[in-house]
Amino acid sequence: RNILIKSKAPPESSDASSKTQRLLEYGVKRVDLERLKASIPRVSLFVPLRDSQQPVVRGDLRVAANAIGTTPDIFDVINLHLSRGNFFDWLQYDRAQPVCVLGSMAARQLFPYQDPLGQTIRVGSSGMSALVPLTVIGVLEPTGLRAGSEGASIMQRDLDMDVYFPLSLSDQAFGDTIVRRQAGSFERKQIELSEVWLKCQNVSDVESFSSLAENILSIDHKNLTDVEIKAPIQSLRNAERLSRMFNFIMGGIASFSRVVGGIGI
């Protein structure tokens, strides 16, 4: 029942000067979300998500986790289950409370020998952005969506390495701009939203609503070069089609083998 609308990274420029100083503006905007809400009926949930692209640390330990600002609805939409603790709720979201829920692998790497619940991690860096302490209130069960799997290819990240915290807090602390300075280069990314999830009321609406979303987004995103739209049900149907084809081929091979065996006898 889901549709995923995802920002795409801008293409690399061949201009030599742009390699030392770049402004990268990603696709999905808040105005796109409002247009989708106003134009598509029978959608149960609209869930914005922003990858803050900030470091995640505990003490001196830094892990390659994904610091994700989102709403409490994300856990329902992508079917995440608690191993222990709690999800953050709408009251905590509205108050931009500094709380987070850890993916199973992120929890294991950040707290290899401790119970994460009630502990504090930090998102951000003191040099280039805000440094936000977050209290761990929940740990998720493993999703099994590892790199290379169909689900991971749709979302292009390992969900077990996600750290979810209120998007309201992410907006306050980090804004839409991510600045990176390295030796001889300066890069600024403008990211309003990394993803928007739509959960349709009926499976039968998914493909038609996916086409409708494309039409709405094409208003400001010419040729959809900076956004992409994915419907997991399409991947499921492709897999079912391949499975039917495989069964047909194997049935043909089995029949042929029986004929050859009969001739031999």
C-alpha cells in the first residue's frame, strides 16, 4: 500500500570551479508534500523524512548510522517493530523533544555491552553544526533488509542502522542546509525532505496514485530528474512474474526430460 517519493542527488558538474565550491539542491520540497496532500484522495498517511546526514556518536565512539528526522507515523508505514522501549509520539514530536529510537544494528554498535534504553547519544558536530543529545527511548527489532536485498534497494540504506528522532527537532537544530568543508573545497547541500512516504487505503490505488504523484511533481520538477517515485508493489509483481516464468521453464524442462527418458526406455 506504500508509495515512496525520494530526492535524488544533483548530477556532478564538469565545471572545474564547481568542484571547489558547490551548492547541491535536492529534489523533494515541503510545497510538494502540501500539493500531494491536497491532490491525492484516499491516502491514509503522508510521512515526511529527512536524512540529516549528521554524525552519530556516543562518547568517543562514532558509528556509520543514519540520523533520520521524521514523524511518529514512519514506524507504521514501513512496518517497524519494537524490540524494547517505546516509539516517540506526537506530543514529543510537537514539543521537539530530544528522544530517539535506534535500529537494531545501530543499537548494537553504539552500546555493545550496555542496555541502550535511557542512555544518551549525540547527533551533529560541534564544528560545523549543532550538537544534539538524544535520549534513547526505544530499540527496533532487526528488519533483515541488508544491502543488496529488494527492500534495501528501494530505500538505498540499511534500516537497521537508522536512528529515528523527531523531524521537528531536526528542523530546529540543523535546518535545511548541510555544509561540508574539506581541504581546498566547500560544499553546501540544500535538503528540505529526503523522502515522502504515502500509505494508500487500498492496494488497488497504489499504481494509479503513483502516476498521479508523478504528474503533480512534474509541475516543479521537469522530467523528474531530481526526484524518483517507487511503488514496492511493482517490485513484488515483477518478482511474481519472474517466479511464474521460472516455474513454466522448469515445467518445460521436466516434461522434456520425461519424453527423452521415455524414448530411452
